[in-house]
Amino acid sequence: MMMENREKSLRIEEMIAALPDAGNTGKVSPEILADISKRISLKKMPTSALTRFWSLGNVQTKIALGYLAYRVRSSFVSAGKKQKLLNETHLAAAIRLLATMGYMRGAVMKLGQILANLPDVVPDEFAEILGALHFEAPPMHYSMIREVFVAEMGREPEEIFASFDKKAFAAASLGQVHKARLKTGEEVAVKIQYPHIARTIQADMRNLRFLLAPMRLSADWGSMTEYLVEIERVLTIEADYEQEAAFCRQAGKLFERAEGFVIPEIYDQYSSRRILTMEFIPGCHLQEFLAGNPSEELRNNYSLLISRFWARLFYSAKQIVADPHPGNFIFMADGRLGFIDFGCTRATSVEEQEMLAQLEIAFLEKDPAKIDQVIANACLYHDPSRMSLVQLQVIREVITWQFGPIVSEKLYDWGDSDFFLRGMELNLEMVQKGCSQSMPLCIWTNRMTYGFRAICYRLKCQNYFGRICREERERAQNG
Amino acid sequence: MRITEEAKNQNREKIIKAAAMLFAEKGFEETTTRDIAKAAGLATGTMFNYFPSKETMAMSMINEALLKGGADFVTRRTGEEEFAEELFLFITTGLQRLRAMHPFIGPVLEKSLSPFARKATCKEGESAREQHLAVVSAIMTRHGHTMVPEFLATNIYWSLYLGILAFWSNDDSPNQEATLAMIDYSIILFARMISAADPVAGGLSK
């Protein structure tokens, strides 16, 4: 009951007070996380634009004030205490952000998923708490699920399926997933979307544009506006499960189960724009897989599958998996890899494919002039001489970090933290030096690259990435 | 000539059917009692023996639908629902029965259920309100929400419910999915209100 929950819930101040003292690692106890999750489950998604805007603006203010308070307080304390204060500030900021994101779901929750997948970009405390977002979104009760079914399919879940679990077994950013069994016996996962979420995404984007309005006088504003339009477009597609089913089917044709890939079958007769019924893939997620101390061989094998999965979709299907967070991968007991979420998939246009191909050719030919020309095109300057030397230098380094492994034949150690951190630093440098103008596609190629590399980094694996890419490129060329 | 009870019921049914068709086609405001009588094959004067006004006619239809919704709710309820979930189920089950009236329900509810017009409230509207609130009271009792004075809780609830109906009558989202989110959110709000006012929960008494 709600009353009991409210009484047991901790306040942020109490959570911070519960932190260990000396040698604070910033780890959050499972009890605190469970409590946060419970608090969030009491919150319902505000669907009006005004309420959502208030939540977004309010949390930013609180986080900013938290860090400001840290700066003021840390001026008067010793170095050891400074570290503790900083950890406390990180933790408090993360808790506030998590609470709001769980509250707002939708588009903003996606941000949490991106951050959580990049453990070294954000402070450890942030990453750990945000990690909880993958599977702990607030639930819809069963009566709501029934209403969505009646509205979408004209029938109740029990009329459609032989059995239907009333409790969700996983949360999706736009809804939740229930296990069910078809009358023909197959076990399925049924993804159900929270009503009206697509419109709340539009409201989020409107609010975001408003919050970013102070930037409108900067040189990047035009590019930023295009980015926001692009993000809204992809997130709106993500809210359309019929489109996701189409992407999933297209991918299914490219991967053989004997090769080690399992792409779920879609059951159209039990699916709609808001309900997606697909084959249930048994297995575990990355965190649980790693907790079992898998052998180096097994980790490398999975990195090979993940890399080939990425490359084949990129070269053969011309698709960018724009949401490669670990919750979408299933590590199966027999060593195969399942991929269960094609919601955030971005199809590339002919013009975009041409630009990406040109960039690869330039790298393969090791031709600096060609590389600069493609960079200028991708950054919408169309001529390298119109870019400053600083811009050109930073972007050249970013692109080298991104494309280097693709065109190299050497064994890559993805667990090398120096290499991974360098990528993060370059990304930050690019933003700091005002080099963010680019084709909107680059949002997704960046996210895809960083996302996949973050997973490989966590797997601490090695593989011949360039060789995999070459094989997949040739496979695509040979039809 | 005396008319049998069966014939009376048949006439009533004819009028309701004709009215439902015309309200859906032309809208509530644009339909006249003469149109309805003509479509039902009755004299206008005869029709007034059954329904004194167009509003009463429409509200009778709504009342019947809500009664059927109440019966559906009893069938659909599993007994495992928590308080907010059970209220959600009750409201949404009623709306399913009202769905056919969605195109014209707004002005009817405005005239028949307006909380500002107690004296002019039609009998059918008052009956719908009483029956609906009786179920809500039973749900509250079942879940132990007995500490808040009932007239307060039901009045707060009724204001929210009218808001939901008003929102739903104007909801043009696919399958009125925006209303589902609205009901979910409104019920949580209501549950929090009556929980906070409950001395057992330590709300206001603290």
C-alpha cells in the first residue's frame, strides 16, 4: 500500500547520511537502490507538457545547486574530506536525476541509459545508480495492461494468450515487457507501451528546445536545432512498434541462428503500434553475465558476435542501432547472442551511406586530404579551408578514434582503458571547442560507436575488429 | 386505448435507438425532438410521454451504459487489485460501454451532470451519480479507506471523475489513449489525497 511505502521511504538527506565515511568508494547499497526504486514506483508519469517541463527544469537547478554547494563547502575542508564531499555531491545529483527520470520516463530516460553505458564518462556513482534504470522503470498495473489490449486488439490478454504473466519481467524505456505463452505453445515476450508516451516525447523535446534557448545566439544553434528535430524523429519512430517489427524482421533475414545470433520472431497477429509480441529469448544480461566470471574465451567470443552484429547491420542493412545499451543484448546459456530491441534503429539515406563510404575509403587509402574533405562535408562546411585548424584537428582525432579500428587488421584490446578514455576525452574536447556542427546522422553514429565500445570495454575482450568489418563489407558488396 | 407494458418497452427502445443514431450523425445540439420522433415512427407528443426532454433521453442512454459497465466491472474484477488499480478498472470499464456515445457525450454530460446546477439536475443524471459513487464507496471500504468522511472523499472523487469524463469527451488521441494516462494519474492523485488525510497513515494528524 502507498501509505506503508511513504513511511519507509528515505529522503535524499538520509541517503547521503547513510554513506560510509573514510575511503568512500561511492558504492550504493542494494537496500538504498531498492528504496529509490520503490519511491519511483510511486510516482506516475506526468503527461502534461507543463508538469514535465517543471520536472526537467527543477532537477537541473537542483543538480547545479548541489555542485555549487560542493564548491563552496570544499573551499573550507581538507583534501580527504573534499573527496567525500565530492562523492556525496555526485550521489545526491544522481539520486535526484534518477528520481526525475523515472518520473518522466520517455525521452529523458533514454539519456539515463546512454550515460549508464559509458561508465568512465560520468562519475562511478552516477553510472551505478543510472544503471538501475535499465530494468527498474515504474510499472503499469495489470488493469492498465488490460485496457491497452482492449483498445489495441479488441480483446483481453487472457483471451489472446494461453497464459499471460500479470507482472512485467522487464521494463522498457517506453513501457514494459510481460512473459506469455501462445495457444500454440510458444513462449513469447510482449512489449506494451505506456499510453500516450509518443506525445510526451514531443513535449519533452519542446521543453528541451526551450531550456536550450540561451544557446540560440551561439554559432552552433542552427546545428543544435537540426539535432533536436532529428532526435525527435527517431524517438517518435521508436514509439511505433510496427516500425520496430519491420526493422526486426529485416535484421532477422541477415542472421543465421547457426552462426550464433538469435533475432526474435515477431508475431504480427498479436502485435500493433503499441503492443509488440515476439519470441522469448532465454538468457541473461551483461551485468549478470559478467558476475559469473566468464572465461576470456567466452568473453572474446561474445565480443566477436557483438562486433559482427553491429557491422552486418551497418553494411548490409544500412541500419544504425542507435540504442546499443546492454539491456538489449541477451547472453544465452549455449553461447549465442540475442538482440531484443530494434526500437531505436536509424535507417540511413543514400547520401549518408555515400558519406560514410567515402570516409572509410579515405581511411583505407590513408589519404589526409581526402579525410579532411569528407570531414568538411560531414560537418556541413563542405570545404576544409572554411574550418579552423583547431576544429579540423579535433575532429580528425575523433574520426581516427572511431574509424581506426574499422580499417586496421591488428588485434584490438577493447578493455584498454587508455584507449576507451581517449575516445571519451576527444568527444568532450569536440564539444568544448565548439565542433558540434555536423550532419544529424552523426548523433547516431557517435552513439552507436560509443555504445558498442562501452559494452566491449566492460567485456574486457579482444578481437580483430578490422577483419570483421572487412568481411562484412565484402559480404554486403557480394549481396 | 390502453397500451401494454410490452408495447411501452418497445416504443422506449425505438426512441433510444433513433436518438442514438441521430446524435451520432448530427450531434446532440443539432438533433431536435421532432427529428427523433420522426425517426422512431412516433408522434412528438407520444414521445414526450416517455422522455420529457432530449437531455433526459440522452442521459438515460448513458445511465444504461454505465449500469452495464458496472456489471462488466464485477465480472472483470479479479479481487487481486490494489485500491488505485481497482478504481482504474471501474472507470475504464464504464468508459468502454460509453465509447459508442463518445461523439456526442460532451454536451449531454455538461447539461446533466454539471456540479454547478444542483436544482436543474435531471433525475437520470442524479441516479447515475449515486450509483457510481456507491461503487466507489464500496471500493474504498474494501481497501480500508474508512477514516476520511465519505461525503468529502466522494466529492473529491466526483470532481476528478467529471474532469476525466470532460477530458475523454474531447480526447482525439488514437483509442483515446491520452485518457488512460489521465485516469492513471488522477487516481494516484486521489489515492494520495485520501491517504494523506487518513490519521492512520499519519498524514494530517502529524
